[in-house]
Amino acid sequence: MGLVNKLAYARKVLPGAMWRGLRSSVAGPVHLIFVLADHFEPAIDAQDGRKRVSRFEQERRVEWWCREYPKIADRWRDEEGRPFVHTYFYPAEQYDEGLVAALAEHCRQGWGEIEVHLHHGIFEPDTAENTRRQLVEFRDILAFRHRCLAVEEGSAEARYAFVHGNWALANSAGGELCGVDSEMQILAETGCYADLTMPTSVLNRAQIGKINSVYECALPLDQAAPHRKGNDLVAGRAAKTFPLIIQGPLVADIGRTLRRRKPAIENGEINERSAMTIERLALWKQAQVGVAGRPDWIFIKLHCHGMHPNQRDAVAGEAFGKFMEDLVGGAPERKETLHFVSAREMTNILLAACDGRGGNPGDYRDYRFQRLAAVAMPENSRPVPVSQKG
């Protein structure tokens, strides 16, 4: 990353991240609502992000994951008896019917949900027309071939959550790795109820200045990066503009900064260098991402690349197991009530908070958007565009 981009990133992010890093930790009792946005790319090449491994290797990876992840994750459960699930954001441009079918069966057994991921504009800027086509085609494949995604009661419109490949959401990287200013409008019109892209995983020019928030875009959705300004979600005020923006933590790690003598930022990424730990949990809580007026519900959005061969231990190995043991075993002493949710379920809990609901957030997993697989649908149903106002 060039010096200019580093300085731009620092100007946008460091003041807010440092302020959150200096705040005192949240005292219990609190509800911690976890979602893991897994940029699930079976074809990912550990040596070159633009290459893809063989179909045989992709199949081997998915088979291993579906077989082994339940074995290690099954022993730890949340307040409702649910395991720590992944939301599998599968790349539209890498769709493989057999691999998605296997993953969908894994999800039907209770290990997560599949949502929409898209890399585009890699070699040249994409167009609005092509972006819409890719999203609609993949949405329909997931919904009506694999019975994934969600619907609202009384509607046949397929709804979905989204992450943008390379974090360049709505052309926020200055025209690179996207190219479509109106992307957020397209997401709204094709049924996206929540975006979980932010924050970036590196010093990335796509990073916006608004951090540690759940909110509605405040700028016109047809302009570039409308998520750079937003109206925070508030208890008692219904959300109207979709997709909602659900951010993960972006907090200065003061202890690591002092040890390294250079800024260290916690951004919720799980990888081979940054496993989940109780020390990191304190920073995730410190970000205090949530709905204004419901400070006891803390939303923790993490992200990973579960299919990256170098990250296996962090997401499904000894490091993961150690964290889960510490997380679940130490929750009573820390006065934490744990809830392991999907992106859809987190969105529903956020919407319930906006509508003034209280009590146990786990009661609202299906508050507005239900799993399509659990709903009886007419055989010939097809989704139609949904408005910005939902």
C-alpha cells in the first residue's frame, strides 16, 4: 500500500479507532451476539489470490469442512443451545452446483447459512447491468435450486445478505475492484437486506470513516459509497432503508501499540496470524457495536476465509477450540450471555431492537426474515425487485 493511501486510511480511521481503544471495557451483564462472515472460497489459492485451485482440491476442501467442523464445534453451545455457526458468503462468480449442494446440506444440518459474495471489476470496471445480472442469477440459484436465502412472511421475494469481494463496496475503492457507483441501489432492488463487508481486513482505500456501527445509509443509494454516511439504528425507531450496514469492530489495540511502538488495529479478522482469543474479545466488546438505547446487546461481527488452507487452525483447529472453551466456560464469570447467530439472524435481532423489543435477543432470530428452506413456497415462485424502503 502506497504512502498516500496509508495516510488517507489513517486520517479516516485512526481517530475513531483510538477513541474506542481508550474507552473502558463494557461491564456485564451483557448479551454478546456473534456472527462470523466467512468469505467462503473453495477455489482460493494460498499463493496467488487471482488464481484458483483444481476442482478436485475444491471438492476435497468442502468435504473436509462439512465433515470436520461439526466435530470440533459441537461441544460448545450458546444460551439457546446453538453451536457457533458460519455464514458462508459464497462467491457468485465461482458458483459450482455440486459444492454448493454439499454446503447447503451442511447448513440444513444446523451449521450455518449460505449468502451472497461477489468479486467483480478485477481487470476492468464492471457495469451496473452486469452486476445486476450476476446478483439476480446467483440469488435465484441459491433460492430455488438449493433452497437457501430468506423470505418474509407472505412474500415470495428472495432476500439475502451480502459481502463485497476485496471490500470495494459500492465502488468505494476509487473505481478499482468494482466500478459500479450504483451498486448499493442494485443490492436494494435485488433483495439485499444487510451488508456485512466492513471493516476492511488491511489498510485498504475502500475503508470508510464511519466505523463500529450498525446503520442505514444516509446518502442516495445510487451514488458511490453511500455507506460512508449513515443513520445509526436506534431502539424504538423502525429501520426503513435497506441494506442495513452491519460493521465489525475497528478499535486501536493500545497494549499492542505500546509494545510494537506503532499503531495496531483490531478489525475482527480471523486468520493464521490472528486467532480468536479472550484478549481480542475484550476489544470486540470495547467497540460497542449496537443499537442506540440497547447497550446490553453487543453485536460482534467477525470475518474469515474459512477455505484458506493456512487458516484451518484458526477457524477449525486447536486455536479455535481453545477460544471456544474460554469463551463459553468463562461467560458466567464475565456476566456474558452468548448467542451464536447467522447474518440473517443478526439482522432480525437488530430489527427487533429497532422496533423496541427487549429481553432475550435469541428470541428474535426469525423476527422478520425466515429461512426459505423452512417456508412452504409455490413451485413456480420467482423473486421480484424490492424497493429501497423494503
